[in-house]
Amino acid sequence: MLKSSAMNFTKTEIGKRVFRATGIAVALALFVGISVFLLNNVIATPVSPREAQIRGWVNDLHDEALTTERQAAQRQLEAAGEQAVPALVSALHSNDAILRKNAAEMLGYIASPRATEALLQNLRNDPVVAVRVNAAYALGAIPSASALPALESSSVLDASVQVRQTSTDALQNIYARIAQSANKNLNDVNAITVAPGQTNVVYLATKRDLLVSRDGGVNWDTLTQALPGLVSTLNVNPTNAEIVYAGLHSQGMFLSTDGGRTWQSLTRNFSNQAIGQSTVTAITVDPANPMRVVMAHGIRIGDMNTTFFPLGILTSQDGGKSWQYVMDLEEGQIVTRLQVRENKVYALTSDKVLIASLPQ
């Protein structure tokens, strides 16, 4: 009987020891795993002297005033060029607003396409106006068309007049480069647009020719005399780059579903008067609902169509087949750009942004 109890006691002790040994082994395995991770990610990838130097220059950008140190850092970073982009992009996420602002400015000097996505995030989301201003400026300096949709949005939707104006200036800079890449004088270009869902697809209207690039403006195909008339504005469906809307100088609005090769008139769907003189000055497609199209129109009167009378902003829920009035426009309220957000339309005019609710 005593022998049996001793045997049970021994088994219990063995079990406890095995349990403890297993726990120790698991703890050691975790410790080794964490150590290996740290070795691979920290010790095995030391910061090079050049990286440390660039990071030091970036840290010198934290001064609001243009100090001697900051000026020297800016010169060095600009000279470093592409090498400085990762550190500057990292600075765009800093808690220091001054550092974010100055990093965005530096990225404008360097003008690297690698910084585009980070700058777009700051333009859309940064709470500090000065940071958004510099992000817009930098995006306008980058030789790429991919920022056009975001800049068009901020030029209308941003609460800051300064950001809206800087975004507009950035747009003009990009338009000029796109025209140059297409071997066109910007003064001869009537409209440029980029497909929001495929920013490598760019459309350019000049006279009755439509030029199309599918590689961000590097190469162009010319659709000679494809347009139905003189274009005043272009816009592309956000989910299908082949669907293009064109507002014409005196023939209303047209739709292409094959990338601009053929067109059908939508003018009679929204206007029963002044056909032939109806002008659409701005078009947008709701990014949340590609069948919802919004446009601003008016009429031109006179032998040379020199007098323009704004009429109103209309919306279509079926891609342009039928239209509803959203708001009237007063004399002088020429809408140059439209955006839709949260079931409201925002219309940019020369001196203000008009806002109206859209029908459900």
C-alpha cells in the first residue's frame, strides 16, 4: 500500500517537472524568435553613413524660420535628390507640423514621382493648411498626371482658399507638361482630363482632334476630327476609362463609350431650347455612383456666340439619359469645375464655391 502511494507520488512529480520543462522550452523558443527578428530587422540592417547624414538634414527642417541650418539642409537635400526621398516621405508622417510642411516643400523641389502617394495623403487628410498647401505645390511639380483627380478635387472641396488656389496653380502646371508631352501649345488645348480609376489614361482635346495616352502621357494616339465640335470640358467615368463626357462650346453635351472614337448627343435630354448654342462648362461623375453625372450649362447669344448666360446645374441618375435641375445660376456665375461629395455638389466659380444638395 505504501509502495503504491510512493509510485503515484513519483508520477505526479514527474508530470509537474515535464510541465515546467515544457513551459521553459516554449519561453526560450519565443525569446530566440524575438531575438532573431530584432537581429534581422535592426542589427542586420544598420543605417548607412549616407542615410544618417540625410536624416540629419531632414531633422534640420523642423525650424519655422529660415535659419542658416535649415537653408544649408535644404541645399543638401535638393542636391541629394532621389536619395533624400524616403527620409522626406517619412517626415510627412511626423507629429511635427512644421517638419511635415517643410518636407512637402522639399519634395516639390526634388519632384520625384515616388513621393506622389504620400503627398496625396497629406493633401487629402492633413489638418494643417500650410502642409496641404505645400503638398499641392509639390504634386504640381512632379512630372506625372496621376495627381490630377486629387488636385481637381482639392481645388473645389478644400475648406481653405489658399489650398484651393494652390491646387488650381498645380493643375495648370501639370496641364502645361501634358500639352508639351503631346507636342501641343497649351493655348491650343481646350480640355485635359485623366481617368480617376486609371490615371495612366489621359485625354486631350484640341480643336476637333482628341489625343489619348494610355501610359500617363508618354505616348499619344490622335483621333483626328473625332470630336463633334469645340470642347469646353471633358470628364471620365471613374470606373470605366472608355466612357467619356464632353461639354461643347455651343453644341451642349456628348457621350462616348468607346474611348472617344464615336459620340452621341445628350443635349436634347436636358435642353429643348437654344439647341446649337447650349454650352456645358463643367462636368463631373460621382465617384460613389458612376451613373450619377452632374453638369453646369448655359447658352451663348450673338452672331459670334460672344455673350454667355449661365442657366443652372443639372444632375442625371442614369448616365445622361434624363436630367433634373439642382440649382439656378445667376449672371456671372460661370462654373469652371464640379465635385460631388456626400450627396452634395460643389461648384467652383470665379469668386466662390456654390453648394447644393443632390436629389436622392
